[in-house]
Amino acid sequence: MDEHALAQASIHRVESCFVPISIQEVYCRFSLRVNAHSLSPEVCNSDINRQELSQLAELYKDKGGYKVLALKIAINILRCNWLWRNKNTCPTSLRIRTTNDNIYHILDCLDLLTLKVSDWESDAQVVLDQFSDEIAHALSHDGKYWSADIKAKLLPTFSHEIFPSQKFIENKGNSKEQGKKSRILATTLTPSGYETVCMTGYKVGAALQFIDTWWDDNADYAVRVNEYGIDQKKVIPLRTPAKGNDFYTYFNHQVPNFIEEFMQVGDADTIPPSIHYFMSVLVRGGMFQTKSEKVEKKKLSASKTKKVSAKEAK
């Protein structure tokens, strides 16, 4: 390869966003709705699975398990983790209003980012406790409508760069794609009809799901709730069938054991981490499908037939 080619830059066309010079405040606002869908499967073709999952959720509720999940979600909200790269770039305050007519204020979210929860000031501790109580109640009471209007105010510096969500661009790898932008920012319309950049609901929701600290006894960071506990920075699964700590292993083999374990549980502090993780996946929701035993037996039988045929051919 030509040495001069190695020194040449790889040029990309991308969109970027900077705060206009005259703007002194930037707002990011979203609404959060919480439903108690984890109390029972909405669609399930197995009466046994439906009964076991409903029983497990009821036991989890009685022992205060939903409060543990609600605390973790509330911490992510109060720390403004949902702002992603924008969360620690400038002074940020937070205002939350819930359908219970409660209003919560955090004057400086950066303080919450740099301190352990136990070291938060008393005002922030009160907000965390009361706000998480509302979330926990909504998670564990079917038919209860609850939502929160959450608004962050950022005080940007001169011509401050903002990092909104990006649109998905499918790279087909053909010549027609050359010269097109490789990064396009997500946008929405303001009430006055102007187009502005935004954080998508998927991006905000993903940030709130970073609560899985149960993947290891000595875990020092959280990963997003997922069937296989994907560490996105290292691009590895932390929960695998080989380790026996993934969602589907628990779903197929451990739910009856989880129910029995609750006989030894006194309160939320003694709930096993594996149960917290399992319930967090159910709270996140989704379509969970497993292969039937018949399909597995057919595959195994076909595999044996192929091996026998190969020996006979020799």
C-alpha cells in the first residue's frame, strides 16, 4: 500500500449540533409511563408458566422487590443518565411532575453523578425515596395509571455542542451510498412548527434500563437489562447459558426454585440477586420465546442420523 495513502484522512459527511450564540438555556423533556405488566404475562401459551410467573410476581411484590427496581430506575432519572453524553457537560437542573400532583426538584444533577447515593444531600434523598415509591406502586398495582413529566434544564457555555439521538442509516455498501451523510441527527417539531433535534424514546428508555448490577457478586458497574446481559462497551455477554445466569436458563429451569426461595426471604434486602435480575427483565417487557422439547429432539435425532450415514458411507 502507498505510504501516502496511509496518511490521508478518511472523510465522512456528518451532522452536528451546536447551541446558537444567543441561547442561554436548553431544555430536554420527556414523559414516563409505568404499567404493572410484569404481574402476569399478557400472552402465554402455557398455563403452568402463566401461573408460576404470576405467583413469583406476587411474592416479589409482597417482599418489596419492586421498590428495589424502582430505586435503581429513579437514580438513573435523577442523575440525568438519560441525557447520555450531555449529562455532565454543563450545569443541569431537573423538574419532575407526576400524575399524583407531586413535584420534585433537583437543583444540580452533577452533584448526584459524582457522589454515592448514600452521600447525597438530604433533600435529594427525600426526592429519591418519594419518587421511587411512586414508581414502585405503579409497577406493582395493576390498573393503576401513572406517568411523570420530566424536564431537564441545561445551562450551556458559548456555542456548546449538543449530542442528540441519531437516525438509523442502513449502509448497503454500494456506490450510490458514497457521498451521503453517515450520521444524521434525530429531529422533531416544536409547538411553533420549527424543527429541532431530540432524544428519541428508545434512547431515553435504554438509559433507564441500566440497572443490572447483579451479573456478578463483585460487579462495580451496571449494564442494561437484557436476556444475556450485554456489556456494550466490551461487546460481550455477561450472562450466558454456559454460566447458567441468563434469562432463558432461569425461565426454563429456575422459576419453581425462585418461588421456593421466597420461603426464606424476610424482606427486600434478602431477595437473591438472580430474582431481582429475572424480574427486571419482565418489567422491561418483550416477547420471550423458547424452543420446544420436540424441536430439540428432532434436531438431535437428525444429527444422529447424519452421523450414522457418514459412517456407513466410509
